[in-house]
Amino acid sequence: MKEKAGFKLQDVCGTFILIAEGKENMDFSNIISMNESSKLLWESLQGKEFTVEDMAQILMENYEIADDTPLPHDVAIKDAEALAQQWKESGIIE
């Protein structure tokens, strides 16, 4: 997977919103807001080919379920799969 060109992440009053720019996105009318974890993933993966496993690895490296207890792989995969599906349906990755 890879993000489609022409999207810019903006901080609008503390809310992170993905804004479509350029002629290739002229017909894109969705407003995509991102929470902290989806923002982290978007920024980490920009300009790169990536897999759900790559997304899960980033989540495990950056989030814990308790002090010094990393996010379990199965939870990270489930979250990454759900987010990748949302991004595909929104048309922001290919």
C-alpha cells in the first residue's frame, strides 16, 4: 500500500485533518480527521510502500497497554487492519 499523492495533514484547532490538494483530488469531498495514532501512522508511512504488518510494528513501538507492557501484536494487527480498510474506503491509499 501507499498513500495517494496530494493530501496534506493539517492541525485545525487541535484536530488533525487530512486535506486534499491538487487537480488529482479535485473531486475528493471527504473530510478525514485523524486521532493521535492514525496521525502517527500517516506521518511515519508517507512516501513509503507499507503493509499492515508495518503499521502494526509502528503501533507496538509507540504504544503500551500498561507501564512497560507493549501493545500485543494481535491487537496492533487488528487495529492496523481496521485503519488500512478505512483509508482504502476513503480513497487516501492505494
